[in-house]
Amino acid sequence: DTEEATNQARIVAEKILDVLTQPHQLDTYSHLSTSSIGITLFGHLQEGIEEPLKRADMAMYQAKAAGRNTFRFFDPSMHQAIAERANLEKDLREALASHQFRLVYQPQINDRAESTGVEALVRWQHPQRGPVSPADFIPLAEATGLILPLGQWVLETACTQLAAWARQPVMAHLTMAVNVSPRQFHQPEFVDQVLATLERTGANPHRLKLELTEGMLVTDVEDVIARMMRLKHIGVGFSLDDFGMGYSSLSYLKRLPLDQLKIDQSFVRDILIDPNDAAISKMVIVLAESLGLTVIAEGVETIEQRDFLSGQGCQTYQGYLFSRPLPAAELETFVQSRLNSQA
Ligand code: C2E
Ligand code: CA
Ligand code: CA
């Protein structure tokens, strides 16, 4: 993965520069030095070690030419991409401090057309770039560790909203699904933070559902189960997001204290035209049934998709067919108006 390798190299280069620019004590002298680093990627071409070293050397001279005490990639377009990424990272840090994030809520609808819950999705309103998609900044937040404060903000905001809805008769029954990223889930304090957030906001743990992804559950399974059990114990539910995309082993799936499987939107998209996608969604539904879990399909855009899934035994849906993700006030109107139309 060129992008990931490039970024890892940048992070290492920044660390090395950082350490080398610290003053070091030589006897009675405090000595300062600067360094220039050249970077190239290798491994995807059939080449020996000579060529990559030459490229790194050339990049190092570019770093010197650029004023020293910096790093350069051999490939200028790579450098451009990495510079943009570094900019986005800087903006992301500022965004947290200056409240540029907000949450929108997408309704989840059952077979009787009732709203049963929502999924909270984060939005970044960048002052210059405009709206930035979470698909673009969540991976970056994950790579830089900013996902920890951001994820905590999301949890706090979602739980505050949940507690507010508990006081509105029309909204009180809704569950709140919150996406949890791997790095967030694996930090040692995660469970304590969720417990403290529930306590602080007064949200009902039975209405909170954490969306986890397959990849984060396959290592340290014992530890994962222990964490999930602590939260489960006070009522928090778990949904397995993007199910079918990863490499779940069915035997460990059985051991996880899950409540729900979520059929990924990539299967729903072509469910009417691709027999493989139809077979996978059917498999997920049967699997959920036999494990005693509920199942929800995401990315449902047409009535035909909904009917097909319903015919396969699916019970809950989420997608543009029903609603796009909405700000809280609009979601309230959505839920209210569906109630009225049913009455
Ligand atoms: P996801 O959890 O799989 O979320 C579903 C995505 O599908 C959302 O994109 C949603 O807006 C979109 N979607 C919903 N209905 C439809 C539909 O009918 N058709 C199509 N084509 N798309 C639909 P969004 O909001 O851009 O989020 C993208 C991803 O970013 C999410 O995928 C999730 O992985 C991540 N993400 C979003 N919010 C958070 C968050 O608060 N924390 C973390 N850790 N990740 C988040
Ligand atoms: Ca999700
Ligand atoms: Ca998903």
C-alpha cells in the first residue's frame, strides 16, 4: 500500500528529525545539529538495493536544497501528496479545538416501517474546504491518533443526544449506534471511558449500540471478549459493521457477545443483479438467525432492494430509500411525521 508506506515513512522521518534537532551535550558544549533525509519506496519493482539507495540519496540532496533540516521524497508527486496530507492533519487538529465537527443521524427502519434507532455519523465542516467526507478524514485520524479525542467527542455528543431524546416521548424508544474505530477500541481506557460517558450524560446504556468492524476483533480475542462483556453487562449492545468484507472465522464469531450483524452496503448495491451478492446477504441473514442475532442491511436505496432483503428474512434497513443522515432537529421531524402517517 503505497499511500500507507509513504505516510509511515513520513512519520518515521519526522520522529528522526525531531530527535536529531534536540541539543546534545558534548562535554561542556551544547551542540545543535540539523539533518536532511531522503526517502524512496522500494519493493514493488524487481531491483537490487543499489537503485533505491541512489534514489534516496538524490532525495536527500533535494532536502538539503530545500533548506536542510527537512525530508524529501524521491518522487515529487509523492511529496505533494504527503504535504497535502500533512496539511489536512494540521487542520484536523484545529478542527477539534474549534468545534468544526457535528453529528448527523440516519434512521434505521424495521419491516413495519417504524424507526427503531439511528446511526450517528460524523461530519467535518472545514472553514475553507467545505464539507470533508469521513471516508477521507477517519483513516487519517486513525493513523495520527486523533481518532481518540475525536471518537470521544462523537461518543459524548451521541450520548448527550440520546439522553435528550429519552425525555421526548416520540424519540425515547430509539437506539443510538456509534461507530468505534479499531484504535479507539484497543486503547486500554476504552471501556472505562464509555462507562464514564454514559454516567456523565445520563444516557441509557440499553439504548447505546457500538458498531465494531471485523478486523478489530480478530487479534487478542480473549481481551476483546472481556471488554465487550464489561459493556454488555451494563446493557450496551454491539453491531458488527461491514460484515462480510473481512475474514471472520465463524467459530470465533460465535464467541463474541454481539447483538447484530450489519450487511455491508457493497452487497446491497448490486443485490438484484449480482447472484454472488444475493447469496452473501442471504448467508449473513441465515447466520444471524442461527446465532440468535438481529440483522440490518445498510445502503438500501430502492424499494426493490428492500423487498428482496425482506424476502430473504432481513428485519431492519438503513439507507437513502428512507432518509439520508440528518441533523438532530430534522431527524425528530422525520420520526414524528412517520408516526403521524401511520396513525
Ligand atoms: P459506515 O459506518 O459503513 O457508514 C455508512 C455510510 O454509508 C455513511 O457514509 C452513510 O452516509 C452512507 N450511506 C447511508 N445510506 C446510504 C445509501 O443508501 N447509499 C449509499 N451509497 N450510502 C449510504 P459516511 O457518513 O460518509 O461515513 C463513511 C464512513 O466513515 C462510515 O462508514 C464509517 O466507517 C466512518 N465514520 C463515520 N462517522 C464515524 C464516527 O463517528 N466514528 C468512526 N470511527 N467512524 C465514522
Ligand atoms: Ca457504521
Ligand atoms: Ca458499514
